[in-house]
Amino acid sequence: MQTPDSQMIPAATLFDPLPIKAVGASLRAARFAPASDVPDRGVCVLLNGQTEFIEKYFEVIDELRGRGFAVATMDWRGQGGSSRMTDDSRKSFVADFGEYDEDLATLMNWIVQPMLTDGRKPVALAHSMGAHNLLRLLVRQNSSFAACVLSAPMIGISFRGQREFLVRAVTDYQMWRGKRADWVWGMEARDPHKVTFATQLATSDPQRFERTQMLLREQPDLRLAGATWSWLAAALRSMDWLRGQAAAVTTPLLMVGAGKDRICLTARTKDFARHALRAEYVEIAEAEHEILMERNVIRAQFWSRFDAFMREHRAPA
């Protein structure tokens, strides 16, 4: 791991966006070299969640670089600096999660593969929807990664007090009505410019929350409010499919659940880990959904488990 007196240049200073072209979208990607004063541990693919963007993860990128990893990352279509899919750039829209499969394949082919040396496989750190999309890849291509760490993966989502059958019925009805690109009820109010620390659902750390808000005030075009009916319908289909595929995933996994998650269902993560062949499950009791954006005491627990897992599956720092 990086020493306290390391002169590693911060990711925020090095950030040089790389445009890559996927089918149906232009994506914004980036790559970062590891710290020069620690042993090389290969490439870590960092995949963020819905509504997120590369700049939000500069701290995490530097923590990975300080552990000896080169980092490859991107913004999914419809968010961050990648192509937006509706006239209202605050809306999250895809017709099917196969579109995210295309995004990940493009990142792997154009950014990750050229970074690999000596036949080494990359590792991955993925959060929420990014972890969901990574699992979709692992179901089909188990040999893609040496090991993967999943933070609060999107295997089931909270309906926030609404009955699931009702949410599904309303979603089907709105799709039938041709309202695919309309907001899911209540999502427009989740515009980051309207949300406060008291009304957000993702972290118990006011400082890291405010850091993200500051980035979005400085670069308002990066913000995303929430889902359309089409995105929700696609997410429900993909989660229904994924939950039956756990036994097909043979890649070593560390699945980290958030004990106070109000966005994804931690119980679904635990159940998936129980059925995957090489999965380890750990739950951080005090964590809200965005474990990597949490208070230091919570993040320390995450990184401790990350380091132990990587010592087993990747050369130690």
C-alpha cells in the first residue's frame, strides 16, 4: 500500500477523459496509472452506480492506485459525461440492460485489454448498478476477471414502502401507455440540485455528500435525477433474470452488503452470495448504500476486507 510520504499525483489532476464509441452511445472513459512507489498489481476495473460519474470516485481511484492498481473506469450511457438518452438529460433511460452490456464490452475491448500485460486478468471493484452489470458479464464470461469486489450490488431494489406487485403492475401499465421516457413518479424530485443531506438516502457522511454536491454545482451537466419507466422496466427484467444465475458465476467474489441500505435489498445480495460457487459475503452494519462514500470508520472496514480478499487473489501490495 502507498506510503504516507508518497508523491503520487492525485487522480483529479491526472484526469484526461477518453471518448470511446459503443453501439448507440458515446462513452466517457478514463485510465490511471498506479502509484510508482508500490508493487504493480495489475488493472482494476472500477464501475460506478446509477446516477454516478467518474469525478465522484477520484478518492477511490487514488486508494486503488496507492494499492498498486492501474484503474480503468467509465460513465455508463445516459449519465456522467457519456451520451444522454433523452431530451431531458436528468432522466435515466435504457430500453434494455443489454445496452449496458455493450458499454462494458466497449470499455473492456478499448481501454482495459490494452492495459493488461503478461496475460494477467484484471480485477474489478463495482458499486450498485455497476456491480449488477458486472454480474451480467460474469454469468456469460466467467474467465473475464481474476476476482471481483461488489459494493451494495443491485440484485433487488427497495420500493420504499410500496408493494412490489403494485410497482410491477404500474410499470407495465405505463409502458403499455407509451410513457417509456416519462419519469417514474417521484424521480424528478431526486434532482441533485434539489436534494439535501437530510433528504438523501445514500450515505451517513455529510462531508462526502457535500463534496459530490459541490462537483454537481460546478458541473451541472453531470447530474442525473432518476429513472424513467423504461429504465425501471428494464431493471426489473434484468434483476429477475440475474437472481436465477448465481450458480453460473464461478469468479471469486467479495460481496459487501450495507446494513442500512435504503436503495438496494441487502438480503438479496446475501442470498446471491450463498448460491454463487466462490462468493464471500460480508455485511457492514452501519453502512448506508454508498459504502465507498461513507464515513471513515465504515470505509476502513470495507478496505480491510478488500485488502484481505485481494491478498488471496492478487499479489500483495
